Amino acid sequence: MARRKKVYEGKAKILYEGPEPGTLVQYFKDDATAFNAQKKDVIDGKGVLNNRLSEFFMNGLTQIGVPNHFIKRLNMREQLIRSVEIIPLEVIVRNIAAGTISQRLGITEGTPLPRPIIEFCLKDDSLGDPLVSEEHIIAFGWASQQDLDDMVALALRVNDFLSGCMLAVGIKLVDFKIEIGRIWDNDFQRLIVADEISPDSCRLWDIETGEKLDKDVFRRDLGNLNDAYTEVARRLGVLPSNVTHATKPTLIN
Ligand code: CDP
């Protein structure tokens, strides 16, 4: 097979040229990074789980009419996506205080927020993805006021959808990050959800026990990351057939 052209390589994914114009192949790596890549590891099978989980969430969003980049899953680690122009902002939605908002504002982790709070961070690793205000975004031209309004609307719909998915399987959606891209349909420009939705970019806590089922397991050395992601995938019914927990062989009659 001819070697595909790599378009971009990030910390957890690689993008290759797709088979048709306007498409890309998104490959999920096993690499885990935290604290702006100061902490790194390779977690066997993480990419396979995130490929499945992102497929599950993006398909669900499509079903409720939230536009996103997902076209179809190609194999264990790859999915076909629409190529977009990524808006250089991370859109964070928070339902419960945790992570940087707790540190920044001194709010105890686990405190429910009065309403979902949306934050924007500039996508720039060399600056550590700093929090930016809407003033900054407009003044520096990273997005227009219309884009911002559309991004907030998209982010809140994703929040409602993901919160519901998680609640149904006994998990609290504490916060998450999405990225949003621009596409053009002829002269008409619109914004769609891009990148990935997976436990790498969410905080997920078990409702009963408070157990963390997301990348904080890796960030804070709380145990085996794959076990946590496998649990999320299992509860949602999206576990790929060949990623299983080691169990005793059972006799098949
Ligand atoms: O994750 P961290 O504690 O560094 O930052 P945060 O602002 O508390 O993150 C809020 C949410 O966005 C968490 O679910 C993170 O996993 C996610 N996030 C992400 O996926 N990528 C980033 N570069 C920053 C945050």
C-alpha cells in the first residue's frame, strides 16, 4: 500500500491525508501526556478505546443534530473525518469545580457550579494553553463574535448530551474540552465539533464512589488508565470485542 501523507502529528493523534478531498484519517496513538507533555507514557490500547469512544459520542451528537467532523470508523485505531480549519481555542465546559478552576479560584474540587461555565484557552503549547477572555479572542482575531456565540451554543449542546449519556451509566460529567473547526459549504461557513471526545479530554467521576474514570488517573497516578477507560467503554456498551480484561478461561460447552 502506498505510504499515506502525514498532515499533522499531535500528542495523542496523527492526521493523514484522507481518500477524498476534504477528508482526513485520524489515527489514535497510545501515548498519554499531561502537564503540557512534561509527564508522558505509552498506555497499550488507549488509542483503540479512544477511537471507539469518540466514534460513539460523535455518532450520538450527529443523531441529535450537533454537527461534527466524524464520518466513519475505519479500523481499530483510525477514523475518517471531515477536514476543518481548527479554531485555535480549547473550549472547556465545567459543571463541577475541578482542576485549574479549583486552583485558580480556590473552589474545593467537587463543588457543583451554579450553572455550566464555559472557558476558552488559547491553543499554544509554548504558552501552556493560557486562559483567554472573549475580549482577547475578538481583539486578536482568533474568532469573531458570531463564532463565539456559535461555539457557546455548540458547547452547551455537547454538555447536555454528554451529561445525559454519562448520567445514564452512573457517571458524573465534571468537565470536558472540545475543539471546534470551520467548514465551508460553498460560500456558507459553519462551525462543527472536531478533534475527539474521550476520557482524555473529560473529567468523569463515578456517581456512587467518586472514583475517577478519566485522564486524572494518569495525571495524578491513581491507578491503571486503561482499566478506567475500559470501564467507561463497558458501561456505555462500546467495548471493542478484542480489548478484554484478562479473566480466567471459561469452558465453552
Ligand atoms: O486538565 P487540567 O487540570 O490541566 O486543566 P483544566 O482546565 O482543569 O481542564 C478542564 C477539562 O478540560 C479537563 O477535563 C481536561 O481533561 C480538559 N483539557 C484537555 O482535554 N486538554 C487541555 N489541553 C486542557 C484541558
